[in-house]
Amino acid sequence: MAAFYSFFVVLALVVLAWAGAGEAGWKGLFGIYIPYLALLVFLFGFLSKILNWAKTPVPFCIPTTGGQQKSLPWIKNNPWDNPYNTSGTVIRMALEVLTFRSLFRNTSVQLQQDGPKVGYNSAKWLWLFALMFHYSFLLILLRHLRLFTNPVPMPILKLEFFDSILQIGVPVLYQSDMIFVVAILFLFLRRVFDGKVNYISIMSDYFPLFLILAIALSGMWMRYIAKVDVIAVKELTMGLVTLHPVIPKDPIDISFYVHIFLVSVLFMYFPFSKLMHMGGVFLSPTRNMPNFSRRQMWVNPWNDPAIKPHSYAAYEDDFREKMIEAGLPVDKKA
Amino acid sequence: MAKYPPPEELIKINYSTPPTSWMDVPPEFKPGNFSYPGKPDILKYLGLPNPRVWSPTDDDWKLPENWKEIITEGFRERLEKYRSFKIFMDVCVRCGACADKCHFFIGGGDPKNMPVLRAELLRSIYRGDFTMAGKILGRLAGARKLEIDVVKEWFLYFYQCTECRRCSLFCPYGIDTAEITMMARELLTLVGCNINWILEPAANCNRTGNHLGIQPHAYKDMMEFLAEDIETVTGVKVNPSVNRKGAEILFITPSGDIFADPGIYTYMGYMILFEYLGIDYTWSTYASEGGNFGLFTSDTMMKKLNAKMYHEAKRLGVKWILGGECGHMWRVINQYMLTMNGPADFLETPVSPITGTKFDAAAGTKMLHITEFTADLIKNNKLKLDPYRNANFKVTYHDSCNTARGMGLLEEPRYVIKNVVPEFYEMPDNAIREQTFCCGGGAGLNNEEFTETRLRGGLPRGNAVKYVRDTHGVNTLACICAIDRATLPPLCNYWAPGVGVCGVHELVGNALILDGEKKRTMDLRQNPLPGFEDEEEE
Amino acid sequence: MTVSSSLLAQKKDDILARWFELTLATYAPETAVLWKKQKDRFANPVAYRFKTGMTGVLDEMVKSSETPTAAVFEPHLDEIVRVRAVQDFTPAQAVAFIYLLKQACRDTLWKDVSENGRFTELFELESRIDVLGLICLDIYCKCREKLFQIRIDQINTQYSRLLKRAGLVCDFAPEAPES
């Protein structure tokens, strides 16, 4: 149900852009105003969310330790899974953010009744496709910089060159596009057909998947099928970047407006959704703290010094006679 | 193909759960799946709200009239106090990586025991009350309204979580269900829904210094009793001191070990070790509890109970504190103690009086783990050991969740065990170290009425124990946790019969050769030692 | 090999697969999916124990057509019943899985039975399964008794030493050794 709703919402968005920028001819709205609005909402929303998280205190030092602590010099510490200082923590975070290490952890040795053999392990697939998804997304994003820079920096050109190194079709096919779509489809199908994931999924899980899929497909449609006028697109995008927005005189295919509208929706949706895991992962206290709270003091800003233990004196008052009788030392004689 | 008659014995039973959305499945309380609620007297003593007589099976839970307001306000307050809580409410993508990591889900199969869904129980309310999307879109955005059934559901499932953090290890964002469970339990406590097996020990600990409510004279009496048993076995009289001012070291261990089998043998192991070393140390009756059930109640309670350790160390004027074998005690010491009750500048960084090793790992809290202490002694050849006195034990080792995932104490106990027993076998990789499976009794769920659910949750651990029992003939499961020592015997009894449970220092006590001891013919449990029998008995 | 066991032997693997499937269907669907998929015996002990137990039962059923005895079948059935005894089932639900073996046999063998008139063999097979049902009942009760015993022991170990120290109970045995 949640999946259907999400699908229809995304479909409605496509139709809206199609009709709005095409039939109604609101090219300025879809090409200029909405993208600017989206960028503002994104920046403001993203920053305020991050700031909101960042200003919330971390009262306790609670890393989840995934390996041997640093204790005695002759016991080998596991500095990446149980860091005791900043550099170890930076490596732990880097591995987490860049290689999704925790998801990879799932690859356990598969012992079976009839001897060791490799079995199907869903979580490993999840790791692989999640990695494919995020990296191809990043690559595609970086490639798009060529539309927002003039002259296009060398690294971006290099990136484009390697991404299309297989030289398939005209215009040449980017491998990242393919990988991206395959990965989204995997993530989607997993949500639908994996019973347990399906059970926990809600609309805000399906909606971004459909939205991103629609963005990918509309982008590919522009490039490979509609073959939009790239010069005109760049005129528009450069206009946006230089704050002198214009709708180019040469017509741009309507699919471009659909694409840019969906991207705008994604930008606006981003700060209010689970997609904020992009920022959250850096701030997660179980990962970004070293396990050092036995070595040095971690300060809790709202620690209440008024909370005192039931004092020894009160304890002794309670049991003094019995203590004396049992021969236990007491501070105050009876 | 001819149609055969329907097998009649099948049609009358409805086997499968209909695929209803989890939000529409009401919580169901049955004997064995919940713990008894806190008694009114205990709540009053602890100053907790809404003391009353009630039962989870009642329709009316007698919540305060404005319970919704209380919970919503409590929720808001905690979101502002804990970044962890806020982030864990916001960033979950429901990837499902944690789903099959919870022992209660693995052994029982209730979908709401999947960590992600356990957190969604809270998250759905968060969305409804604190996010725009949830307020506007409601259920479409995964939000729902705070109803009485939600509170009941929280009570059922947040008291079916042992805060073992296994899910957190596998989460790409480190979302820690233990953290979420703590918050939920605090919210439940605000409206008077908590369990007696946590609150009564907490109340006892506050007043008498230990969970059991043992009074000081009785504590000393128990120690003498155990000292007599040691004399029976070893022929050596140990002389532990209690509440002694001016000692160098204060020793604190869970009180469960002073009177319950098989913890007492670990307790005897400590006494033998300290006697052997002749160190200047003392026990305390005021701080006679290492465990801290405040961790399972609220941060305030945890702080209050923990504060006794430093309070007593200061009063006695010791230099540093040595801590015994316990799981959640060490989570508190490692991750909370210094923050809550530090700085401990009246103490010194622990230095072993025997080897001179300075333990920098404890430079802040000034509190050392007994296996770190013993491992250092063994490494420096300071202990005369005869591992063959443990030859009747084939040992495997269970990592406690808290020392594994909240500290990283993995090698020290293994090093000690390997030096005091001749035969040691590890359980499979995905059941030990940081991936260790819970005993099912953590976070205050080791009560008798919860046994059935706990055994269910103990299946993953039991299964791994059974494996080493069958393949290597393992008959002993060593551990460094008092809760484990109480929970694992029934667990093994059910899932891997024939495997007993012991503490690491019980094994040390058996192996340690004391000066002037008599020929040992039995172990600390007073069972005959194979190969060491008296000749006339043969 | 006698008659009914030969009937079983023909399609043992199919029956096993079907039986397993039918039994997992007694759990919530999202749970069943997971238990079917995760193959690691330590990460997924339930499925592992079920598979092991079921394979054992079928192997023994094929070996002989005698009336099943507890001595032979208990170890195999125990793998399954012990798990279900603590899984929130009613007693009937907990042991009903054994009758699902009947259904699995009928589902798998019906074609052969009806075409070749091997009804006697099927009846004989089903009667043997009924005996298995009785053995399961015994095991279930043993497991539950053990559960209650564990609860009693738990209370005992918690308080016995305190009572002893308090002098509230007297002890005639000279320090009985613990086990």
C-alpha cells in the first residue's frame, strides 16, 4: 500500500512538471523559481537540522565497541573497531562512511551441517548494492558539475571520461547510470519481496526510492532518447549559478523540466526525511566517540551535582548496633 | 489427481499470524512474557511517580489522568538532553540489517522483537508529536497517536530488550536499541509502569548497599562462611578485611556472588587470590554492590547508586578501586561513572602492588577490572598455578554483552582462562567477542516469572554452547558476569544439558597453589578432583 | 526395507522440504521468511534445529517400518519440540507440527498412492506418525516440567544459602557436594 501511494505521488509530480512546463508554459517557474526555492529549503533545512543535532548535548561517552580495548601493552588493541583516541575514531568513521563497514560485518563464516560452504547472505548483498547506489549517486552528482562550471575543471572531465570508458552507444553510456538504476531496483525489490523488510517499511521508505528512480530515468531519457540541447541546458544552469537566471531562447525538451523539478522536490524533501542519515551518520555517538571514558573525564553539561548517594553516615545510623555486634569498624560509637 | 480428505487434525488450529500491519497488532500479555510490576512500597521509597497495585493483564493500568501530557513532555525533554536519542529517532532508513540480530527475535520470532521495529514503537510516536510530516500525513508518514495500547506495547517490548547492543554493532548508523530502550523505560517510569525485579534491587542497593538487602552483619557472616569453605578445601585460612580504613585497594563486586550458586565459588576465588598475593585491600558492606540497576531505570538512579563507590573509596582513604566480574557494572564504570561522579582526583591511577604495572587504561576512573589485574599477574609469572586441578572442566567462554560491546574486554579473561585450565575451546565466531549473544537476562530481566521468554531468547547462546559440547565435549561455560552466572545455568540446563557455569576466578581459585596448603582433593565446589584423590578413598 | 518405509523413501527430500515449509508457516510470515533464508546455524538456530530434527525423523522412518519408539525418535523430535515448547504456543500448537508431516506426505505421495492403490502403506505410515505425535507429547511435557523446575531452582538458589545462614533451615547432610 505504502509503495503504491509513493508511486502515485511521484507519478503526479512527473505529470505536474510535464503539464506545467509544457502545456501551461511555466518554464520560468520550473526552470528558475522552483530550483532556487529548493536550494534554499535544502540549505536552510539541512543546516538547521545539523545544527539542531549538534547543539543537543552528548551526555555520555557511549561508543559501541567492536573489538579489543586498549588496556595492557602486550594485548593487541583493535584501534579501528575500538578506538581510544581521535585518530582511531577518524579511521573508524571513515571506514563506516566510505565503506559501510557495519553492514559488511554481516559476512560471517557459514558453517553448515554438511561441512563449510558458502550460503546466501542477504546482508552482504545489501552492503554491496547500498555501496553501488551511494557511489554511483555521488559520481553522477559530480559529473553534473560540468553544467555548473565554466570552464569545466579537469577532474570532472576525467571523471566523465572514465565513466564512459566502455564507449557504448551514442551519446556514450555512462556506467554509473546503469549501476545506479540496477542498485535502486535492487533496493526497491528487496523492500517489496523480503518479508521482514516489507513489514517494517513505510511510505517514507518507498517515496525517496521512487523519486530517485524517476530522477535517474528522466535524466537518462533526456540524454539517450530525447537528446536534449546540452548547450541550452548549460546556458540555463550557468544562469542559475551566476545568479543571472535566463530561460534560453533555444527550446529545451520538456523532459529536462521534469528532471529538474524532481531534483528540486528531492532537495526540498531531503532535510525532513530519513535521507538526513547522510548528516546523522557523522554525529552518531555510538560511532564517532573514542572508547576513552575510563582514561579521561567526559563532561555531561547537564550533570546534576545535587544527586548524592545515600550517605555512609546514614547507612551506619541505620545499622550501627548490628555492625558493632558483628565486629565491623564504625565511624561513630553508639 | 484425486482429492484426499482434509487432514482433520489440522483444520481446527489457526497457525499463522495474519499479515496485519504491526500498528494494528495489539500487545498481548501472557504468563511468561512479562515481568511483574513494581510494588507500591518500593516506588514510594524510591520517590517514583504513581505507586499503585496493578498488573499488566488488567484492562485499566491506573495511569495518572494526564499521562499523555507527561509522556509527551518527558519525550521532549529527553530529545533535548540526548543527541543519541534525537539522531536515532531521525536517521533510521529501515534497511533491516539489525532485524535478525536480536536474540529474542531469533529464538522467538515475534516481529516486534526486531530491533528496528522495537525502535519504531517509539519512533512512530516521535513522528506524530514532533515532526511536521508526521503531524500532517499521520500514518502515511509512519506516525501514530499516543494511545493506551501504545503504552502497553512499550511496557511489553521494552521490557523484552536486554540492552545488549548487538543490533547496534550491525547498524550502519550505530543506532543503539539499548539507548532507545533506556529512554522508553524512563518514559514508562514517569507514568508508573516499571518492573519490580529492577526496582526492588535498586531500593535495596540504596539502603543496604547491595541488591539483596543483606545487612552489614549478615554480609560479614556470609564471608566468614565462605572462608570456612575455603579452609575445608585448601587448608588455608583466609582473612579478608571489611570496611577497613587506610587499605590500599577497595574491592567491589556484585553482591549476587556472595550467596548464590555458582557465584559464591567465584567469590571464594577472589578471596584465595588476594590471600595468595597478600595485598593490602578491603571489602565494603556499604559499597557491597558492583551492579547498578539504576542503569535500567533512569540516569538519576544510576548516578545515585554509582556514587557510593567513590563515596566509600574517599571515606576509607584507599588509593584505587578494583572491580570484580560483572557485566553491566562495567558498562557503567567504563562509560558513565567518571562522567556522573568524577573527577576521582582523590584516588591514584591503579598500580599493581605485585608487578608494579601502572594501568593507564584506568587513569581516569581509577578503577581496574579484576581480569586485567590477574592477566598482568600471570604475564609477569607472579602466580603459581596448576591448571590440571581444572582438568575435570572443559571450558568455553561467554563474553558478556556489556564488557564486549560497551568496553572491549575480550582478551584479558581469555588469557586468564587459558593459563588456568588445560582445555579451552571457543564457540563459533558469530557467537563470541563483539558478536556475542546475550544470556537473555540482562537489563533486569533475570526474574523467575520471565523464564519462558528468557529461555526462548537464550536459544542462540544455548545453540552455540551445545555445539561446543557436542564437538569438543565442553562441560563448563566460564563467564565474567554475575547475571550470567544466574541466567546461564538454567539456559544450559534447557538447551545444552550437561554444561555447568562458572566464573573465571573460580577457575583461578582452583588452580592457584597457596603457600602451606594441604593436598587438594576437591575443587571449590567440594567435588572430587580426578587424579588428585586421596589414596585411602580409592 | 518394508512397505511403508519404501513409500516414504521414494520422495524423502520432497517430503522434508514440504514439512519444513508447512511448519515454518505456523509462524508470522515475516519471521518465516527470515528463518528460511538465513542459513547460518548459529545465526539462525531455529531453522537449523528444525532441519536437523526433521531429517533425523525421516531417516529413521525410512530405516524401519516398526512402530516408532521413544528411544530412537526422541533425540530427533526433541530438537523441534524443545524450541516450540518455549515459543508462545498452546500445547496443541506446539506439537501439531508432527501432523504436518502427514500433510506433507499426502501432498507429496498422493499421486503415487492413488494411482497404484498403495493406501495400506499410506495408512501404515500415518499410524506411525500418530505414534510420533504421542512421543512429542511426552517430550513437550518433559520440557515444560523442566521449565517449571528451572523456575523453582532459581528461587531456591537465590534464597537457600540465606535461609541456611539465618539458621531458619536445618541441614542434616554434612555439606552435601554441589553439582
